[in-house]
Amino acid sequence: MTFDIIGDIHGCYDELMELIQKLGYTFDSGLPVHQEGRQLAFVGDAMDRGPASLPTLQFLFALQDARKLIYSPGNHCNKLYRFALGNTVQQKHGLETTTAELYKLSPHEQSRFLQRYKAFYEALPLYETLDGGKLIIAHAGIPEQFIGKPFSKKVKTFVLYGDITGETLPDGRPVRRDWAKSYNGEAMIVYGHTPVKEVRFVNNSVNIDTGCVFGGKLSAVRYPSMEIVSVPSKQPYNPEKFTEFY
């Protein structure tokens, strides 16, 4: 099984289309097709912060409708879902850019889009297990002891938010432990969530969120070769948003 797993998109639709073409896909009736039979996969957080969240989601809806979607939802996906349900959520930390796009639509179109998004989200697994368990795509990662375990709030929190401490950074982001340093499982874990300047391989895990929405790159890892393919961001560079590991 061969996959091209793309990092956090965050509304960077133009970069996404450029990366898909760089990976060797062509489009047939709006859907990406690879002559070698490769499949696209995603670590989640397709929306928020960037300029084109709705077109990005419409592309993913089309993949889902064609039963070709491999996607591990992230914390931003979950927040938009709660918004779509009508729950009270704060429109900040990126959601405000997605809702700004949404509010440009007519009330009928808004309602229709949110209904489609609810169906999209509810059909997603918490994380993707592929290639007979040799490959796992989990938005913020997953420790070995949680793999294959029954669904629980603890597992969901880790996959969506990472190994959070309960503390927050000055900009409101949660403080996260470096879970990958202690990972020793056999499955290759591909994840994102924490922006890094370069794709980071640690202990049979790889973080492919190279901060496209913060002016870095949009990256993909090609499984099983683990080759990295990237395109430069078109967004303003914000170095403070990247995490440095030591």
C-alpha cells in the first residue's frame, strides 16, 4: 500500500493543489488520480487561519463522496463541528477566518454547508490505521498504549490536542510534551498539529506539519519510502508559531 500523507493545510488551498500536482497526481472530474495507484491521506486541520478553508473542505467532501478520503480529524475540525452543531464556541484561534468565509454565503448556503460538514465529520475515524497496522495517521500523535484501545475521552484528547500539560503559552496555545521522544511502538505514526520548520523524524514517528499557514511549507511524506515532498507557503512568515525541539 502506498500513500502520500499531507500535513496540516489550514485553508492553504492553493498550496494544497500545488503539492498534489507535485506529488504526481492529475485530476479526473475534479478528483486526484495517480498513475501508480498511490492514495492521498491527511493528518487533519484542513481549515482555519488560512485564506481558503471552504474550498479546501469542498475538495475533501468530494473525496469522501467518492469513498477516497483518508483523513484523521484534528482539534480545529472538532471545533468547527461543535460550531456546526450550534454549540457556543469562541470564534478565535483560527475559527474566525473560516466563519468569515461562511458568512459571505447566503443563509441557505451556510446551513447547507454546515449540514454537509456535520456529515463529513461524523463519518471520520478518530485516527486512521493503514497497511495492516504498520501505519497510523493521528492528528496530534498517539502513544503506543492507546493504539487499538476502546474509544475514551483520554484517547480522543491526546489524538486531537497532543500530550498537553494543562498550561498555556502567552498566545493561548496549550503547552505540549514531546510524546514522540518516548514512543517505541512498531507502527509508523504520521502526525501534525505542532508546527515545525522541517519535517521531524523521531522514534518511528514523523511530524509533517511544517507550518504552511505560518509561512513555512506544506509537506507530504510518501509511504513507505518516507520521502518528503514540499511546496513553499504563500502566507506571511511568522517564526514565533514554530516549535523548536531539543
